[in-house]
Amino acid sequence: MEVVVATAVVTLALVSFSQAGVLATRLLRNQKATLEATLLAQEGLEAVRMVRDASWADITWRTGLQNPSLRYYPVVENGIWVLATTSPGLVNGVYDRYVQFEKVGRDASDRIVASGGTDDSGTRRVIAHAVSAAGDIQITTYITDFQSFLLSITDVVAVAYTGAVTDDIGANFPSPNAGDGDPGQTFTTGSSQVEITRTALLLRRSTDLPSDVFVELRASPTGAVLGTSQIISGYTISTTTPAWVSFYFSPAVPVSPSTIYTIRLRSVPDSTIPGSGSAGFIYWEYRQTALSPYSGGIARRFIGRLANPADAGQPMDQYDFGFKAYAYP
């Protein structure tokens, strides 16, 4: 009898310990999943801040400001965070990560209000989600266009060609899935060494949703990449008349005096790769004359065509694209 009782007590204890172990394992697993989801949501907010730092316009244009239910997915493209409109799939095969934007209203005392108020165009509410079978982890914050309030040294035009007057498809960019390559413009620096802070290109889009674009400053059309700008949403480019679009380099790119460099306009997806999903068209305003209208360089098109990184494209000796290269005085 005593053996039976002792066996029962031991069995009960072992079952209790086993259940406690299972419960502890389950709690640890849930805590791990919650922590992982929280970190992914926080990373999503950091991606939004990086997009904000590159261009506040890339925050304000999004239709999600009118429809908060729209989702934007933080993904890395060309080594830079962007907010995609289509899902890249589950992160780690588990989490659906996305962010949403809401307008922010302020009352007469400039305080944020839950509803109504006057729209503050320099502030947006951001909600980051990491959704899994275990639930939806959300982190909410506010972002502001803080750079508009900063005092800084104003950069000035170091070299430019502003005589472009032809609004045409000349470069076939970004070629819709054809892999026709990139346009570029060579230019010659002045007599002093400077650091290029940004370039401005005279652009217009002919479709509602062309590919996103960015600029590379290169030693030659296919040479070393000296600087890569932020990515500009194709949607933000003017669809009526050509307008100057600025592409910023961070950090600024040092260039040597009296040296030829290339401004190469690129797209995401890559317009040099057939079937990449690139969409167009974006017109880079140009001018054609008997001789190159800008004596310091020439326009090129079809650079890197058909996924050939060594293809320097077609030189257009009678053409030049409108551009400005800025530097600190």
C-alpha cells in the first residue's frame, strides 16, 4: 500500500513538473515571438525615418494620407530603405510587416487633436505593424519635416546646362521591361575642387506610376560610382510640364577640378534588365543643336543596355540634357 501511495505521489509530481515545463516553454516561445515582432515593427519605423530624412515629399505624396487603410512595406532597394506599395512577402516567413500613415490635426493652440483641427502638413502619424498568427504588434509614433526648420549653409550651382527645351521620350527611360538602359549626361567641373551636394534634373513623367528613380555620380558612364542619391518616387515627378527634381548625395561627393564626370539616371526596378518590371516613361528635357549645346559634355542613352554593365551607351554629340550640379560655396 505504501509503495502504491509513494508511486502515485511521485507520478503526480512528475506530471506537475512536466506541465510546468511545457507552460514555461510556451511562455518563452510567446515572449520570443513578441520581442521579434516588436523589433521588426521598430525597424519599420526606422525605415520611415530614413525615407523622411531623404525626402519629406516621399512621405506627403502617399495616398495613404487620404486613406489610412493603405499599407506601405519597408524594403531595401539598392542598399536604401524604400516604402513599397506591394508586399515583398512574409519577413522570416512569419511576419507581415507594413506601415500606415495618418494626417495630424492641430487646434488653435497648436496642440495635436484626436480628430478635426487644421492639417499640419509637416507632421504625420505613423503606425508600424508586424502581424503573425500570434497577433498584430503595433507601434505608433509621429514624424516631422524637421529639416525645413534647420538653418544650414545653402549650396549653390557649381556647373549646369539650363538651355534644354525639348520635352520628348529621347532616352526611352525607364524602358518598360525592355532593358533599354539608362540615360546620362557628362559634365566638366570648374577650376576648383568642390563637393557635390546634389544634382537637379529637368524631368517630366508621361504615365501615372513610372518607376522610382535615383541618380549616380560616376567617373564615367560605366565607371566607379562616386555617389548615390536618395530614391525619388516616380509619382512625385511633374506630369504636366518639366520641373527641376533634386537628388541629394549624403555625404557630399568630392570632385576634382577640370575633370569630366557622369550623371547617370537610374530606376527601381532596374531599367537595364529585361523583364525587371521597370515602368515608364520619364522624359529628361534636352536640346539638340548642330554641335553639343553644352561644351563641357554630351548626353548618352542606353547605358548598360540588356544587362551589360560595360555598355557605355549611345553618345549623342548633338544633344545635352538639362542638369544642375550643386556644391557648397
